[in-house]
Amino acid sequence: MIRIENLSRQFEVGNQIVRALDDIDLEITKGEYISIMGVSGSGKSTLLNILGLLDTPTKGDYILSGINTSEMNDDEMAHIRSTKIGFVFQSFHLIPRLTAAENIEMPMVLAGIKPKDRQEKVEIALSHVSLNDRADHKPEQLSGGQRQRVAIARSIVMEPDVLLADEPTGNLDSTSGIEIVRLIEDLNKAGLTLILVTHDRKMGNRSDRLIRLLDGKIIKDDTK
Amino acid sequence: MRFYDLIFLALSTLIRYPLRTIMLLVATSIGVMAVILLTAVGEGARDYITGEFRDMGTNLIIVIPGKNETSGGGSPVDLAGVTPRDLTIEDAISLRKIDGVKNIAPIVIGETSAQFNGLERNVPIIGSTQSFLSVRKWEMETGMFLPGSTLERSPPVCVIGKEVEKELFGASNAIGQWLRLGDRRCRVTGIIGTEGRAVGIDVQKLVVIPVSLATALFNRPSLFRIAVEAENRLVSDQIIKDMKKILKKRHRGKEDFTVIRQDAVMASFDNIFNVLTMALGSIASISLFVAGILIMNVMLVAVSQRQSEIGLLKAIGAKNKQINQLFITEAILLSGSGAILGLILGHSITQVLKISFPTFNFLPPLWASYVSLIVALMSGVIFGLLPARRASKLDPVIALSGNK
């Protein structure tokens, strides 16, 4: 489903070139549950951004569902993000002026889906995260765990192929964190490919496959 | 993205930041209001001036002594530097024979002291004939206007304005009394009822006397001008031709006078005030561009503040064009709502001004509303483009991290 070949990402910082990802190869099959771990600056977030088509590699190929994304323009990448990729961020990234239901609806609004169809999908997504009774609440009226559940509902509402989660429990207490992990693991069990970036060893060990990065290189790729 | 979703998202942003929205609405509405008020003043002035001329009758032809023209060195008269001949009562009499002339009113203007019963004040004097009443479309308060006597000679009578009556005669009845004007005396036959101004003079401060008495009083045979009322507008051109022919003949072949049509003067004033109104509107429109720049500045700040939201929208599938549309829609909604608010305020204030100053017709032209609305919307689009473009070009990774 995902194939990365000789992929590198370099940044220019002043006169220096920083190699965030250095010639990596990776293959991920549909329905996998992968954790990416590494110290700060190891390149895990850069890898996640490239996987999510938020960033483009300096060199190499990224093939998603058989499509080489290297040749895509901004609009084509936006379309892939809309239809095939779901994001969950550490800081939730909910739009504060919109209700939970409206936040969940947002990807469908951008995709131009009719309001009637959206309504139904929002209800399904809300029931997945058990927040039907909080549909009309603004983010400020929700707890951290509830906010992240809204973000998860938003990430799955377009029925993507892959869910990219960047430290999804980083801003939560341990109880809420466990709830969120279980929730996204349930989504994986239902067939969704799950790629998780985390610092948390315990969480990383829950995945089927653990990838460790150091200085932009994959130093470990273990499958249970 | 559907149109109503775009409007909903833009509106929700404007509602989310009420102070910012209100400030921008006020800025735009002041610009539009300025356009409406200034054009209302310009249009009101046009209406007032042309109204004044209209009151004098549109079939009026005026002869003024002298002519502004460049002359060559052909004629010995020109070389000798002879000044043009004055217009005289005889000139006015000569015009009587022209077909289609309804009234002729020779006019003499001067100022002298008026005395009655020990009270004295300087008064402006108009010397004319009975025709002056109909030419000027005046009405009498009481008594009679000047008698319909010959131009050359007339009885020593006068009509006075209400202020002259009040100042010199007080509570006593002015009609029938003898009023001293300079070294002459005249019997008051009537009080003028009309208010306003005639040839720049307040009618209520005026004394009108027969033209022959005025020439004798000021010891000056020349006329200020001759007002000729045509029977209708159709014959005006022919009358002007005949007048020029007769007066030229009387003035030894020189056209040392100017003939103007009242309606032509009115049209000129109309044009001048139209241009003035448009100029005022244009000046006021500058404030709309200032409001546009304010919108641009505030939206540029908003782009910085909303980086994380822009990043999120991109992450969940927003195309650059959609981000662009979102910001431009916000700018258009702001400028459009501000313009509508400005129109409501501008028109409301002109209504209040109309009630407060009933003699001056504050009349905002229809084009001012359309133009100010269009300029405000254009300013919203133009000045919304830069922030919108900046937002759409944001790198999603940088935007999501909230770093600049």
C-alpha cells in the first residue's frame, strides 16, 4: 500500500544542509499497525509529514496505493489528503469557533459533499468515538480526551486508507491516553492502516511493527 | 466547497472576532457614508442653484453689456481703444418690436440711503419695470408692484422688501408713505412677499423703483442688463438673432454686448455641479480605499494568527484555491456589510439634514449608492487578495507547527 524508495529530505539551515531523512526504504501493507520511534530530531515527524503529503521529499519516490506522489501538484496532493489520509495531531487542531459536529464535518465541507450526506457520516463518526451527546459542544467545552476523540472522528469521516497519528496522547493524562490508544487500535482492527509517531515506549510496543529512526535513517524495523 | 459553506465559514470567523469585525465595518461604513453625504451636499447645491435659475423662468434671455473676445487690429475703432457702448433704456425699447417677446425688463442696480421719519439705512436698489415682477416670478405681500408706465418716464413710486418695511416703518403702514431715496422721493405702493435672492441681493432688503427713476437717482444712463422673456423656448433662438441684429445696428455695427439664455446658464451650472458632485464623491471614495488597506492589514495579521487553522485545513484536504476563497469571502463580507451599513447611515443622516434644513434639498444621487457599494466591494476584493494569497501559499507543516 505504501512504498518508499531511496527517500531523502534535506533542509537548508543557514549555510548547512541538514539531512532529516537519509536514503530510506520502507514498505507498509494495508491494515498494518506501525509505531515510529526515535529521539527528537531523528526524522520521525518529517517521515510522517511526507507520508501525509504535507511535505515532499528532496529525493526518492513515495508510492501510495500504486500512485507515485512525487509527480503530483499541490491540488492533487490535497485531494489525496482529503480522500486517503487521516491525521490525528498531538494538539488536536480543532477549529475553536465550530462545534464538535462542525469540526468533524469540515473535511467533507472541503470535499464539497452535500449537507444531507454529511449529516449521516458525522453521526456515524460521532458514534465511533462515543460523543453523540457532545455534537453541539465547542472545543472549549470539551475535555482533552474528548477533543482528541473529536479529532479522531474528523480523521476517519472521509473513510481514509491510512491514519497518521503524531503523538496522539502527548497532551493527555494517562487514563485519557489509554482510551485514545484503544480507540485508534479498534480502528486498525477494523482494517485501517495505522502509523503512529510516539516517544512513549509502552505505546510503541503495542504496535505490530516498530520502526526506530536515528539521524534520518531506519536503524530498526521489528515485526512481532 | 459549496457556496453556502464558504459563507458560513467566513461568517463564523467574523462572529468569532467581534471587535475586529466591528472596527472594520465602521471603517468601511464611514467611507460609504462620506460618499453619500458629500454627494448629497453637492447634489443639493446643484438643485438649489438650478432651482434659483428655474424660478427666474427658463424662457429668459439676458443681455449684458460688453463682450469677452479677442479682437484684431483691423478696425480703426479697435485701434483707438474705444470702450464698448453701454446698454441703455433706448436699447431696451428697441427690442420691443421683436416677435415672440413677452416681457422686457431693463435692470439698473445701485445702492443708496433710504430715509423715513428720521430713520435711515443703506439699501440696494433695483430699477426696472412692471415686467420685472413676472420675469422674476415674484409675488407681492400687499399693495401693487411698479405701474405699467412707459420706460422713459414713470411716477415716483417704489416697492420695498419686508425687512426694509420693518426697519424703517416699524408697525405703521408703509403703503402710501413717501420714502426718501438719496435726493429723490418715492411713494411706497407695495411690499414684496417673495423670499430669497435676486441678482445676488436679498429680496427682503431691497427697494425696487422704476428704471427711469433709477437712472436719474444714480445719474447713470447705462443698464446693468436687460432681461427679455420669450413667449416660449421655441422662439428663443430667433429672438436672440433679432436682438443681436437690432443692438448691433444701434451700436454702430459692433457686437459689444453678450446675449445669454437662462436655460443655457442653468445647463452650465447643472454640468458644473454634476462635476463637483462627482469630484466630492471621488474624494470621499479615497476613504473607502483607506478602509480597504485597513482590511488588508487586519487580515494579514489574521493570517499570522490563524496559521495553525490554515495548516489544519490543508492537512484535511483544502486546496490553495479554497483557502484563497475563504479569505477573499471574509474581505468581501466585511466590505459589503460595511458598505450596506454606510448606505443606511448616509441615507438616514441626509433625511435628518433634510428635516433640519428644509430650504436645502440634500439629495444623494442614486449613482453614489451604487458606486460606493461597488468601490467598497472592489476594495475588499483587491485588498483581500494579498492576505488570501499569503494564506494559501503557507507551507502546511510550518503552518501546523504555528511557526512563522
